[in-house]
Amino acid sequence: MNQSISAAAPQRFIVLDSFRGLCALSVVVFHLHLLQGFSEWDFFRSAGLMVEFFFILSGFVLAHRYGAAPFNLASLSQFMLSRTFRIVPLHLAMLLLFSLLTLHLGGAFDADTQAQWWYQLLLLQAWLPDADPFAFNGPAWSISVEYYLYVLFGLILWAVSKGRYLIFAAIVAACAVCVWLGLDFSRSGGFRGLMCFFLGALTYHGFVRWPAARLNAVWGTIVEVLLLVALYFVITAQYPTKSFYAAWAFALGVWLFAFESGAVSKLLRHDGFVNMGKWSFSIYLTHYAVLYLLELGLERFAPALLLQHGEKIYLSLGSAWGDNTAALLILALVLILSRWSYQQIEMRGVRWGRRVQAWLPEINDKETVKV
């Protein structure tokens, strides 16, 4: 990789961070079901697809940080310590919360539940055939996928000093062949993560190889607006192998918005969006507990507000105004909790990780891009 180009790349992709926050909120709305609320709009009913965006963005920013760097065993250990202390403390906190809720509500920790708990603890729930990826804190399935993608990514960096992007390209190409052949496992969460993560790493390679793609403010604004419109249709339309094709559209979006050229990017650099980006991991990992506790409270104190419709339970306050107000209040609660968990759990985990790293040789390897 051209080192001068790499050095010119921004140290932090603020606009992409803001997008991550918005996508995390979209996942919250995806898990909301308000009978006459905006949660039932086509966009939010398709927002489960945002997980593909998260995987792509992870591959992109980790390639930015590590893709061209020398990588030995010490680097690998530092990398995995950094990743572990970045995501595992909040995961464990949420697993503890859901475990306590299960016990408090009289749930039995039988042999199967205990097995699922261990899978969750070891972040294996998305990988093993007898594991339930949605047990306990459902959204953590994607953290299970991502953690072991970190392991694979680190091993590739350690084993291959030159031509790393050829390995990434080979993985993406192999995944594409599996999708086109219609192989069953190509619909699994692990496969989705594998393909998207390394597609994101390739996207970063394109970002540094073609810096001339940066546009002036006027053309940048036009392209950004058109891209958002196109992404809306990619997300809401129904077509075969949607996850696969949407991933390529997300990769294009990450590549273009990484340049931060237009008015949309300027808007997304405002503090409110930037803060949501900082809290995005907490938003994603804590919101399920908020919704679960809300449903439990309504079942006990206001069951008339819950309506069974098909396989889903909807919250209904009797009007679109009431349902939308409830949705906004729930989102506000999620943001407040996420700000707290970001400061008190996530950042503490990062500090603990740095202390552990300080015991190892060749430290001073601080991350410049938060994932």
C-alpha cells in the first residue's frame, strides 16, 4: 500500500461514526412494534439489514488502523486484548442482567439453558449448530460473529506481511461464489459477517488507492443525496439474496462518505450525531433489555396496551400520535442509558485493557479509530 496515501487518510471517520449511531437507532426501532407508529414503516421493518453495515464498517476501520502495519505476535496479542476489552465488558454486563432477570422471573437454568449461557459467555452462540444465537441478549449474536472475525483478521495480518488485500479479496470472492451457488450456510450470521467484514477491508483499500474520488462540496452533496435515496430503495425493496447485494451498496456508501465531501457529511459532523456514533455499541447492545423490561412492566401493570397480532406483540396507545410519542420516549430512554453504559462500562473496559497491555512488551499501541 502507498504509505503516503495511507498517512493522508483521516485518523477518525466522524461521518461514518455518525452513520453507525443512526443505524444502531434504526435497529432499536426495528425491534419496536407500535401498531400505528413509525416503527412499521418499510424502512424500519427492513432495518435488521443494518448489521451488514456494522460488519462492513468494522472491516473498513480496522483495515485503516492495522491493514498496512507491521504485525508480529506481540501486535496480535495487543490487538486481541484491545478488541476484547472494547466489546466484552458490556456484553458480560448485559449477559449478567438477562441471567438475573431469568432467575427473578422463575426461569429454570436447566441443562440446555446452562449450555446456552456458556455459549453466550464465550461468544460462540452464532457459530455452533446447537447454540441459540438469540438466547438471552438477542443482538449479541452479531458480537459473537464479529469477535471471531477479529481473530481471523489478526491471524491474517500476522501470517501475511504483503498482499494482505489479496487474501481479503479471495475471501470475498469465495463468499460471492457460495451465495451464487445458493449454499445453505450462506444465509447464516457467521457467513454474513465474514463476507461483509472483509468487503469492508477491501473498501478501505479502494479508499486509499483512489483518493481522486473526493468531490468538491457541490458534487459531493449531489452524490451523497443520490446515494442515500438509492440506499433507501436497496434497504426497503424485496429481492433474492438481499443481504449480499445490500452489502455491496453499503460498501459503496462507506467508501463515498469516508471522503466527507458534501452537505450531508457536514450535517453528520454535528455533535448530536457524533455522540450517537460514540454510543452506538451501547445503543445496540442495551436496547433489547430496555424493550424487554418495558414489555414485562406493561404485561403486569397495563396489559390492555399490548395487542397480539400474528406472531408479534404490539404496543398500542390507540392513536398514531400516542404510538409515535411512545416511540420517541423509548428512544430517548435508550440514548440516556447508552450514554451511561458507554461512560461507565465501555470506557472503563478500554482503560482496563490499556492497563493489561501495559504489562506486555512493546505497548504504546493506542487505537486512533474506535470501533
